[in-house]
Amino acid sequence: LIAANAYVNLPLCGPVKPPCATLSVVRQIQRAQPAARAAIDAAENGDTILVRPGVYAGFTVTGKTLQIVSHPGTPVTISGRVVVDSIAINKRVLLSGLDVHSAIDALEISAGTGPVHVQACTLAGGASFVGARLAGSLDVVFAGCTLRGGPAPNDWFASVGTAGGDGLRLQGSAAAIYDCFVYGGAGGGGLVNGGQGGAGAHAFPPGGFFASGSRFEGGD
């Protein structure tokens, strides 16, 4: 999972980050399914985790500053839900370059006032589940991401099919969305009528979102 062998507090100096910034990296872990969880549990507040190519299980970040970033130009797949929880106003989380596929919601961000930034990620929910769910999160930014609600399965024994999942669902949350594609999942077939397609984005009050340069499509 982690690039850079057991180096901690490796200085990064140069004109872009004057006079000198610090990148903290956790111990090296590669390939194993639970590696993401182990690395995040081992990470200290403020660490940057550079993820090597591979497929990893879902993980949870709770109450600490972390940057979780894919190695440049390499595919990183997270098979399972990613949860970011209880990020206080003096903490922050960055997720970058992750391809998240889950049987349930792909990403859940909850109970936080601190900034959570999600960039260049694909978030694909499972059948009738959402791409990203925000609950009680007041400072969330998506940039250059694709969010997909899951299509609903067909149920030919039901008179009306099941609804598809929303691409993004917010409740009591605030988000900014830049240069993203946000798609609702298709509704499932039913004996009489098909289910409703999921919304591209669905915001429940209080809260809402700002979007720029983004495309939203509901499911069929």
C-alpha cells in the first residue's frame, strides 16, 4: 500500500513549497487486502499515505488529518466502502486518485465540520446504493470525480420495480462540486412498472451544494 520504505518526516523542499514542507509516510505495506485498514490505523495525525497499484479492501478514517493518495499514473482500486467520520474543524482529509467500488454506498462522509476533499476519484455504489452519501458534513469538496449510483435489480414478482441509487445524496451537509460527472442508477424492472431512476444529486434540507463545470444525470 505505501510507497517509500519506512521513511518518516521526509522533507520536500523547493520553489513550490517554500521554504520546506514535510511528508510523513507510514511503514511499507503492499498488496494484501486488509493493507489499507492497517496503514490507516498505524498512521499518525498529518501523515500522507501514498498508495501503490493494487486492489484493497474498504477502510475508515476517523477523527484525524490524513492524505490518502494514489501513486501517480497508477490504478488503485478500493473494493468496499470508504468511510470518513468525525473530522473536526482543525483536521482535514484528502482522498485522491482512488477507484472505489462497493456493494453498498461507495463513500460515506459523516459528522464533521473539518474539510474533506475528494479529487480524481471514481465512486460507484452497489445495486440501488449511492456513489457518495454525506450526513452532517459541512465542508466537502469533490473535484474531477465521477460519482455513480448503483442500478436497481429487476424484481418481476413486484408490481413496481426498485429505485436506482443516487449519484450523490446529502443530508444536513454542504458540498462544492467542480468538474465532476454525477449519475443516478437505473431503476429496476417490475411486473407492472419499472422503478424510478436514481437522482444525479439529491439534497435534503438543511444544507445543499454548489456545482461548477459538472454534469448531472438521473438514471433511466
